[in-house]
Amino acid sequence: MTNPVPTFPEGFLWGTATSSYQIEGAVTAGGRGPSIWDTFSHTPGKTYNGDTGDVAVDHFHRLREDVALMEQLGLNAYRFSIAWSRLLPDGRGAINQDGVAFYRQLGERLRAAGITPVATLYHWDLPQALQDEGGWLSPHSPDWFAEYAAVAKEQLGDLISIWSTLNEPWCSAFLGHSEGSHAPGITDPASSYVAAHHLMLGHHRAIRAMRETNRRPDDQLGIVLNLIPAWPATNEPEDVAAANAIDAVHNQLFLEAVLAGRYPQLILDYHDRFGVGDRIDATELAEVREDIDYLGVNYYNVNLVRYVAGAPAMAAWPGSDGSVMDPPPGELTDMGWGVEPAGLKWTLLRVAEQHPGLPLYVCENGAAYPDVVAADGSVADPKRIAYLEGHLAALGDAMAAGADVRGYFVWSLLDNFEWAHGYQMRFGLVRVDLETMQRTIKASGYWYRDFIAGQRS
Ligand code: IFM
């Protein structure tokens, strides 16, 4: 039985999340250097409708208005990402003070509004200058990332105390280097394991760099993983093994690398199978391992996995030959994802059981549905409200059962650039008219505002 109106502890963070390339626009303003997503989105055929983040939803120029929206929603936290190439246009070396000024202004405005800033260093927009030197396939990439982490902490650490290194490194590694549906668009399964390794080394090196730079007593340093429940479709051993293979690549690779400084045996087997065992030094991972102060969990949906003899491995989970994934029965969101709040509870409790004592944040949760704008301009989005209501009840259940969750962030504050899907997916609590950039709080935004207010009364 789920509790329909859970009560959350005092001090719980109620936020929304966004990322730099998805909302900022202004890609050539303020000294920003190009990123791999500029290159990728401008490559014909890579995004829906040829959409790019050139203008996105113009947050760079509308920061004041967007913080005011957060105040209207009653948020006490806001998760955003820093564009690496705004701080370091070439990825390393010279610091761009205009970029620093933009994020300082954001941090200051948030704090003045009583909204805790929660920053992610890397939400997929690698400086193109570093991609030109090999990107995440370069053995130097962990050093580049540590340098950037230290610069960000030095310049902004007085305003921001909650930091994540990477957002969803599975996407960077496997969508970016094996499936090729994300920047930099490489389609080489072997490379994706090398990229994953450098991302993990980079994460630990960045945590170390941030602990050594501008250290403050209230610092909280962590990482955000998109954990998907890969549930076997039946109890047949073949389906269970097929589900385990997906779980290993998607979840356990990153959980173990982050928390234990090692890889699951199946992943080590894949390293050998793809011929990259000599490029991935697992002992180095153990040596650089740093504790984290919290784990961020992004949760959207459940996948049911079955074994189909002869089915080729899905490109985003290289090695998973025979594994086939389907959404659970029932209605799907625009992304084709099932709606399964029980998966959020399951995910949080599983992490809590495997890693007791680790504080958690739900850093993303939300759904894409089409906006229907009424004649009076209002936007009723009952399906998004139902999605949020169900997932907040599941979150309450997970916490009642022992998960130590400290905050929850809806994806997303604003409709925005949904990567290869362009602007056709709308995740916002706030609608953005892409012609005029006018912001309109949707019914779900008002619903979330009232839910938060109900927690405070
Ligand atoms: O928009 C993305 C976000 O950038 C990362 N997590 C999933 C969201 C929805 O697909």
C-alpha cells in the first residue's frame, strides 16, 4: 500500500533540475567556447528537426526571470549544470571571467531568494577543444576534468556547497561512444568502455580536487547516476541473466566504480572481450577512489528484460547479446517510457541496502507530455501531475522503509532542448513558447508549489 500524502522531514530540498546546454542558449556570448553538443547538433541528421541549443530557452539572458519563477513555485533548491566551456573556453588553461560572473550571478540570486544552489560540473557538454584532443578517450581526460573541478570550486565555492561531478555518465560513455545518438557520436563499443573508465577516474580525481580547493565545512560532494530497474520479464534463468547483463552495464559498473573503486566481473569480462583490457587499469581506479558525501539518483522508468536467442546486443549496452528490453504494460510518456512509481522505491531501497549510510538525493524525476494550451493561455497537464503524485508517494514509501533521501528535483523547471529529440519533448513544469520565449507555469507547476507548501504548513 502506498501512502498518498507522505510527509517529508524538515530541511528536505524541494527543487527542479536543468542543464546548461539544454536551457542557456547564448552559445557564443560571454566568451563561451564551443562544446561537443554544438558540433553534434549542427551535424545534419543528428537531432530531431535539426534542432540545436544555440538559443535553447534563452536562460542566459533570462536568469532573473527564471529565478523569479522558482520563487513563485516555492522551491528551496535548484539543480543546474555549469558549462565547462563557459569557465574554460579551451577546456583548460585560461579562465573566462565572464563565464564565472554568469554563474556567480546565478548563485547570488538563488541565495538571495532562499534557494540552495546545487551544481553539476558535467552534464555532457565537453569543450570541443578537448574533444579535438581525444575527449573522454584520452588518458589525459581525468586530469582535464580535475583541473576544471578545481577552477569551478575556487571561483564559486563560496556560493555553492552541493556539487556533483558527472551527470549520468552511462549516457556520456554508451550513448556518446557506442550507440552514437549523443555527442560526440562515436559508434565503437570498445571505446565506450574506455570512455566509461576515464569518466570514473575523472569523477574521483575531481572529488579529490574539490576537497583540496576552497574547502568548506558544509561542502557536499557527489555524483549523479541514472539507475534503471532492469527487471527480468519472467523468473526464467535466461531472462534473469539477460536482465543482469543490462544491470551490470547500466547500473553496477558505475555504482561499483564510484563506491568501491572496482568493476563487476562481467564488466571486466567485457573489457577483455572488446580488447580494451590493456587500456583500462582497474588498479588505478582503486588507487584514486574517493568517498562521496551523497549519491544523486535520476529515476524515470522501469524496463522489463527478456532473453531472445540470437538478438544482437543493443548498442547502448554493448556485450548484452540476447537482451531485449520493453517498457512495462500500460500508458507511455512521449519518450516511450512506462510509468512505474514502484521502480523509484525499488531503486532507492536497493541502493540503501547495498550501500547503507549513504545519503541520497533524487536529482531528476519527471515526464514528457505534449502541452495543450487553452484559449486563456493556461496549460493543463494532468498526466504530469499524476506522474509526480505517484512518484512522490513512492519516495515517501522508500524513506519510510529506510532510504535516507535528502531532496527531490523535478526534471525539469522549463521545457528545453531534449538532446537528440530536440524541442519536441516537453518536460517542464513551466511551458516555454519557443517563438516568444514566454514562460507560463503549467498546472503541474502549481500542483508542485502547493505540494511543497503543504509540507511546510
Ligand atoms: O533531459 C534529460 C537530462 O539531460 C538527463 N536525464 C534525463 C532527462 C530526460 O531525458
